[in-house]
Amino acid sequence: MPPVKRIPTKYPGVFYIEGTSLRGKPERIYYVRYRGNGKLIEETAGRQYRDNMTPAKAAAIRGKRSEGDQLSNAENRKELAAKKEAQNNRWTFDRLWEAYKEANPGLKGIVTDNNRYTNHVQPQFGKREPKDIFPLDIGRLKVKLLKTRSAATTKNVLELIRRIINFGIKTQLCEGPGFTIKMPVVDNLRTEDLTSEQLKALLKALDKAKNIQVANLMRIALYTGMRRGELFRLQWRDVDFERGFILIRNPKGGRSQKIPLNSEARTVLLKHPRAESPFIFPGRDGGQRKDIIHDANKIKEVAGLRRISALFMAFDTSTLPS
């Protein structure tokens, strides 16, 4: 096979050969020759039609590469390969989650965890490494979740994130973030202690309850994560339906704070009967309620839940002070 003819141009170090385009037509393929790092380098600059290459453009490329202002083709390939390798070696949340499941076969609750990961964690953090997330990222996720989910669900999602990170650190697969993920307080209704069947039984019992005040108080506790005492003190002026938040005045932990009014809680409160009292869940005299233990126990019995269930500890005056 005869050697390919190199055709010089008027520009030093620039030549071309006659090739064929993808359409089968003649096309010039431009090459440049220059010295880089003490070596003679010869490589393509581009094709006449595909790259809109001309002798002048090829000469400009040759100048940049010979001066070190532009990487050679070989250097470009090497850099791309390094980037690809680095990308493949990144322990993102997606990769850590798969490794976590592989390391824990038969894990209890894996179906629920997988749904939490797919619906809430992956969209926010799937392609990121733990070391690349910040407190603001977690804060935004909390706000987003609390708009439509209960405090208990929010806590479960954040706990899953923390579990994945701890797995990565323990197995030396990744670095952790430079902060601690704080869990939202859910100390009145621990729905994670209930099976799905128990939760269904509870909601059914609440629907059948004769005391709508107590039933709705327990629903709001379930949907918002508010403490018993906070619910007893809750007034209609504290609920902002327009802007979507509940104001908790003088909570047990300190300063007043606002929590999102999620869709479930909003629905309950909009349908809740208003008595001639500033309190949403008033006592018999219209003043602040003191307890709901009697009616709560009835609902527990109907739901088939034991008196000592952690779910109702917040409503038992003997176990949790207001």
C-alpha cells in the first residue's frame, strides 16, 4: 500500500492528507507538527468539514500547543481518562447505598428504607459524596419534607442518610461531612415503633372515636411531632393557614418557633370544630386542657395497642410531664 501523501500548506508545521468524509466525499484532514517537552509531536488538528478546519486555524492550534497554552491530543486523552477514573472512584450516596445493601443482606425494613432513599435521598444527594454536603443542604431537605411529611418521617429519612454516611466512614470508603446531622425531636408519637398494621388500626380507631377533640389532637401530634403540652397550649391564633406554619409558643426547649403546616395537619385543622375558646383543643370549661389519658386509653384499646406502647407515652401523665 503506497504511503499517504502529505501536502504542505503555507503555514510552517501544518500539512494535510486527502481523506473521505462520512458522506463519502473527499475531505482534507489537517495535521500539525511541533516540539513539546523536548519531543517532536505530530497529531491531527481537525477535519475540513466536520471540524470546519482551515490551514490558518490549524496554524493557530499549533502555536498554542507548542507554547503549552493548549494540551496535545495525547495529553487530552490522558486527562479525560484520569477524570473518568476519578469519577468512577467517587463514593457517592448512590454507590454507598448499593454497597450498604450488599454488606447487609436480609436487612429488616429494607423495602421501606429503599423507598425512603429513592423518594427523598437520591434526588438531593444521589450523585454527591458525603464530604460535599453542607448543613444548608440538610436544612433545605428538612423544610421540604416537613411541608408534606410528619416529623417522624423526616427523622427516619435523616437517620437513613446518617446511617449511609456512617457505613462509608466505618468501611473507609469515604470522608464524612464536616458537621453532625441533627435529628428533629419526635418525642410524643414514635410511629417507627408501630407496624403498618398497627398504624392502620390506630387511624381506624381515631376515625371511630366519639371524642373528636381528642382524636384530632392525636392526629395533629402524629402529623407534626408536637409535644403533648404544646398541643394543650395551641391556640387558633398560632396557626397561619395562609403562609403555612404553626407557631409553638414557649416550647419546652426554649424560644418560640415555627414549624411547617403540612397537608395532613392542615386538612385536620380546617375540619376541626371551633369551640368558644381561643384553644384549639380546649378543656371542658373552655380553658387549657390538662390531660386526655381517659379518651386516649379508649382509642388504644379499640386499636388493640397496649397501654405501655411508646406511641402513647406522651399522652400518659404518669410517663411524660407537660
